[in-house]
Amino acid sequence: MKVSPTSIRNILFVCAGNICRSPLAEWQLKALLQENRITGMQVGSAGLIALPGNSASFNAVRVARENSISLEEHRARPITTELIDDADLVVVMESHQGHELIASHPQASEKIFLLRHFARYGSRERGISDPYGRNLEAYRFCFEDIKECVESLHEWLLEASKG
């Protein structure tokens, strides 16, 4: 199965703990979809080592708020086979996360992509650096990196919806 933007109705962002990067990507894309009145699209996130119910990290919430996004309602959830199977597109933050998902869910290999695959600028093969445990500036840098890629992903989806 080749991933086509016209067939995507459910997007899952995946990182390690599901408290920084994947929630920032999830809520950024949700905000863009709402802004452009695109409906019928599910966007979620999960983590490879997520502790169920954890809230987003303090600095992730703060950086999101600085960018008019709320992570207040976010609760971490671990990745499951059901989440992978239900997703039309699975977007990971680092290549090793994609390799881990493919090893445990080989049926999903064609729908697992690195977030930077959608980048307009710079390397499309490097990962999104994990800011967990680092300072606020690291979170801001991480958010800008995610934002650029998510905006490009959104544009790709938007073009397909016009088609």
C-alpha cells in the first residue's frame, strides 16, 4: 500500500514518552486543520515508552502556549497495534523509532515516515531532537523544527483535499 494524501484520514505522531514532541506535532496539526476548516481527519499521538495518563511536560505546555496551542488536555498513551493499524500515516520523530515500529509492526512499514520527510528546508533524514530534561530554548528550537515540518505536511494534505 502506497500512502497517498487523498487516502489519509487518521494520522498518528509517535515519539518516546508522548509528553513533548508528538503532542506538539499533534496539536499543531489539529490547529492548522481547524483553521482551514478541514474536517474528517483524526490526529493523535502515542509514545514507545509512554506512561499512560502523564500530562505534557511543563516546558512543552509553555512553548505550546507561546504559540497559541493548548496541551492542557493532552494525556500520554503508549503505542498499540490497534493505533498503528487504525492510522493511515504514522509519523515518527527519530529514525530508530521508525525502525522499532517496523520491526514490531511489519504490516505498517509503508505508512511509517520520519517527520522531517515532510520538511521544506534542511535534511529530510535527521530526527527531531528530544528536548526532555533540557532548557526552555531547547523546547523552542524543537517546536520550530516540528512546526516547519507539520506546516509542510498540512500543505500536502490541503493540496490533496482540493484535488
